[in-house]
Amino acid sequence: MIGVFDSGLGGLSVLRALRAELPREDFIYFSDTGHFPYGERGDAFVAQRSLDITGELVAHHRIKALVVACNTATAAGVHLLRERYPQLPVVGVEPPLKPAAALTRTGRVAVFATRGTLASAKFRSLHDALRDRAEFILQPCNGLAAAIESGDAGKIRDLCEYYIAQAGPFGTQTGQADTLVLGCTHYPFAAEPLTALLGSEIQLIETGEPVARQTRRLLEAAHLLDPEGFGQVQWETTGSPEALRSAASRWLGL
């Protein structure tokens, strides 16, 4: 199986893209909801959780590849995972600033992410490398992942409206942001209220599809693709199994 883990349910947006790209592959999804949210914890804690979860997936499920479906965990721990498991293909996620810089017409891009992601050295390095290609408005979105996790539609909309006002103005004119980077794997599940508030002319950029394509490339290079698999998903969580079951049904139809 391919292992996929996140601090909670947001990584299901990445799993959705992975299953579309690799329909024959089997996956195990590990939701660390018992330690959610990573974005508001320290790097040392997140790095240790990343090592612990990967250790379990390797030892108990003998995964052939790992997708770290969490921006905060990628920033804090993916380098440690690659050091600890040099033979294991490891794919991380990061806010898609480069695609956003290529797509923007106004030259102004808003980035919604957790405070932990925006404060990380990995993100700063990415941002610094691209800052001459576009102006990036960095907006920490405290509480948004938690609202999505709990399925609180009213709070999701209120927080989206608040953070849009903080990061704006949005639009297609000079001085306005015409592109919004969804820099947390939870945020694609708020795409509907975001589009309703922003309008369809604002481009929303998420990470799932690029991550899925990179996973395919690594599996092909290592001759690990499974053309005869069944496309099954197994589940583990440190939180509520019912919450995970409900989210998988609601967002993935599983």
C-alpha cells in the first residue's frame, strides 16, 4: 500500500487526487486527529508525530511509498523522514506558489495557510525564491482547518469571509489579487464558500493534483506501480472513527 497521513481529515483532498491519478493503487490513510491541529503546534512536536506515524506505517503495513498530506508536517518533518527511510519514496506537500505565480495576471497572489506553515523555514525558502515573480499576500487562517474538520458550515463561511477581507482586495484589476493559494490540505473542502464569496474569476490553486503526479513519477522510477491492484483504502485514526468515516463518505464518496 501507499501510506498517506495528515493531522486530521484535510489530507483526504490529497487522497482524492491520488486515487484519481492512481486508481489501481491501494492506500492506507492515517488521520492523526487525536493530535490536531498541527498548524498551531511547534515544529518539534510535529516532526516527532511524523516519525512516529511513519514508523507505524512502515512496521505494521509495509508501505511502499509515503505521502505526507499536510503542509505543516512537510515543513517540519519531511527531511527527517527521508533521512530515516532513504529507500522509501516520500512525497510532501507545499503551498503551490510557483503555479500561482505562473497563472496570475495581476501579479498579486493571496496565500491562505496555517500559521505553522507560513512560519516554517521551508516555506520562507520557497517564498524567497519566487518573490520576484509575484507579490504574495500571506494570510494565516487560524481556526479554519478546525472548522472544516468539524463540518461547521456557518463558521467556515464566517472565517472565509474574514480572511478574504484581511488578505484583499481581490479582483482582476491592478492592485488586486486574482489568485488564491489554498496552502493547507483542509482548505479545498472550503472551495464552495470561497468561490461564492470571491466570484468565479478568482483562481483557487490547491496541491492535490501536483502531488499525485509526483507520486506516480516516483513509483514509476522505482518500478513500484501496481497495474493489477484493486484501488482499496484502509483507514487508521487517533481520533473518532465515525468522524473519519463521515468525512470519507461526504468528500470522497467512500
